Amino acid sequence: MNMIHDANELIASLHGAGERSIGAILIDTGRLKAEDAERILRLQREQGLRFGDAAKALGLVSDADIQFALSQQFDYPYLQAGQSKVDAEVIAAYHPFSRKVEALRALRSQLMLRWFDVVPERKALAIVSPGRNEGRSWLASNLAVVFSQLGERTLLIDADLRNPAQHRLFGIENRVGLSTLLSGRSSPDAIQRIPELLGLSVLPAGATPPNPQELLARPVLPQLLAQFGTHYDVIILDTPPGAQYADGQTLSARAGAAVMVARRDRTQSRLVRAYADSLRQADCTVVGSILNNQ
């Protein structure tokens, strides 16, 4: 028996005439050997199993392997360790089937129902919190990923011009970004696509300016958001801590809506209430609040 010839024929049969099968995806990505696929197909025929169930019964693949193949079939991309410069903190990009990401998808559904789907013009949402280290940047990055996985054209803007984080989380350059756009020193080319995550783009903060509050208060910001709204379905803005700077209030008013983040055993409830009141006074809708347990 010519094993190489048989393996080539097997691979060809797995690819078929239409979309790639689970077996073809697993072979193409090095998760399964062609000779092992033959064993799987034999068991599949003998016991009437699905390919994935037969493969797991033989101990040749894991649940994670099957989930990966299904994500490829259904255009639901996520990353493997070492595949990308995206930081592991962006768990929605690496572990989309985990409980934490399921909670993010539940939040995404609520935001679609309560904000984005209510009026077509509603495209932007600010992620805010009163203090530092409460999870704003983490939530903004992961929320942007799950929106992109839904098929929404998603733009994540790092509007924290004082202590930006999104360029680090997504492994991208930060030489130009929002600050240079607001000062008229760069074009919308500053927006960077995340090629491994279909539909996701990031506008980093750019060089740290000496006058962030004045830059954000310029009329160019709402003009930019309106321009971005013609190209993107969802725009997520990361913001600075609201109890220290007025930037978040300005950004939330421009976006029209905000989600408040608080951290268990850290964030003071009086600061949350005061910040939420200030946002409402600025004609911003506080869509909801998130208690971060991390």
C-alpha cells in the first residue's frame, strides 16, 4: 500500500467540492495527521458518528480542536497562543468559549437591545469608571472583540490620552492616533486593522499631548465620530478615570452613551453615583454598569 498516495487521496476527499470539512481544517492546521483521519473516518462509518465525535472517541483531538475547526467553518475567528501580538489579556480573542467571554457576549446582547439597535444612528459607546485599575481598558478591548465576532464592523478608540493601553493590548504602533487626528497632524490612516480578527480595527491614542482635555473638547471629535460612523457599525471608546479628569465626561457626551465599570472591593459607590450623575447632566445615557470581579 502506498501510504503517501492514500494520504493525498484522503486529504482531497476531506476537502471536497464545497467548504472545508472539520477534518480538512484539522489536517491543514497541523492538529491531525492524515493517517489518523483515516482511522476516524473508518470509525465514523462503522458507528454512524460525526467526524468530531469519532475523533474524540479515538483520543486524537480535543474539544478545543473541534471548537477551533468549527470557528473556522462559521467565520468566527479566534487566536491561538503565539499566533499574534495581541496580548493574552484580550481573552475574547483567545478563549471565546470560556465563561468570562460568555458573560461578555451576554453584555453585548444587552447593549445591542438597549442602545445600538434602538436607533440606527447610535454607533458609539464610552467605557468609563471613576478610578484607576477598575477594568475599563480590559472591558473595552474584549467588548470590541466580541462585537467583531458577531460580524459588526467594530472600531476601538483609545481615547485615554493620558495613560493609553490599547496599543499594548493589541500589539500595534502608537506613533500616530487619536491625539494626532485631533490636532490635525495625521489622517484616518492612523486606524489599524487587526488582521487576525475579522472586522476589528483599533485607533490608538497616539503621542501623549500636553493638553488632552482641550484636544477632546475641540469640534473635530464629534466630526470624526460621525465620519467613523459611516464605516463602522460599533465604536467603542476607552476613557481615562472620571474622578481625576473631565475627559471621560466629554467623551461620553460625544458618544451619547456610556457603560460604567466598578471593581469589587475597590471602587467606592459614592464615586460611581457622582460620576453617573455628572454623565447624565452632560446629556449622556448611562446604559448600564458592570461589576468587575477580576
